[in-house]
Amino acid sequence: MRKYFLLSAVALMISVITNKTYADAMGNATVNVEAFIMDTYEFNCDAEFGTILRSASAQGEQTIQVDQYSGETTLSDGISLPYDNTRFECRFPSGFSYFSEDKQVDFTLYGEDTGEGSPTLSGEIWIGDGSENIGGILTIPASAPSGAYSGTVTFSVTF
């Protein structure tokens, strides 16, 4: 019996020593957990430079610029907008009416394939901080054939 008692006592001491070793190696950790949720909304904007008349005698590259705040149109010599049908506007989701950042986005418009590839026009669209208005500039190379040009551009903004 004494043998079993000693064995039990030794086992108990090993258990206490083992637990003490584990207890010395344990600690507490603080973990900071954060999340930031941003909702996404889809909206559409129209950037229509309208019907552009280019004089046959126009030389070099031509540009049309629409101011993002006033909507005022500036034209290069040799082109005109006879119908004043430029339209630059955005349609926001309910409850939102302006952007909280400036944004500039490049775009390309594509014309009908002439057998030698699609001719292109290029430009930039601007959206001003705190504004629901957009503006832009369209660049027409001297080599651009007459015809309809169109394209789309996708961009992200913060409300």
C-alpha cells in the first residue's frame, strides 16, 4: 500500500510541476478588430458633345471643351455646334447628390470601321468635388473621318 501511496504522491507532484510549467508559458493577448463598410451604388452620366460641324478648310487637331461647373462650351477654330445639343449630366441614386472627390477619366470614342480599322477620338471627363456636374474635352485629330463615334467609360467615386 505504501508503494501505491508513494506512486500516487509522485504522480501528483509531476502533475503540479507540469501545470506550473504550462501556467508560466500562458498569457493574454489583446486583438483589435475593425471593419469599414462602404456601400456601392450605380449611377449613370451622359457626356454628349453633340453634332459637330467641321469646316473642310479646318487645319490640324480640333477640340471641344465643356466646363464642368458652368457648362460653357469652348470650340477650336474651324468647328461649330449648330444645334447646341451638348449634354453633360449625372443621375444619382436616391439620397445622393454630389461627389466628395475630384475625378478625371480618359476615354476613347470609336467610329465605324472603314476597312482600315475603327477611327478613334479621345478625351477626358472631369467630375468636380462637391458637384453633380461633369465636363470634358474631346480631341478630334485632323485625320478623323466624318461619322458617328461612341464609347463608354467606367469609374469609381466616393460619395
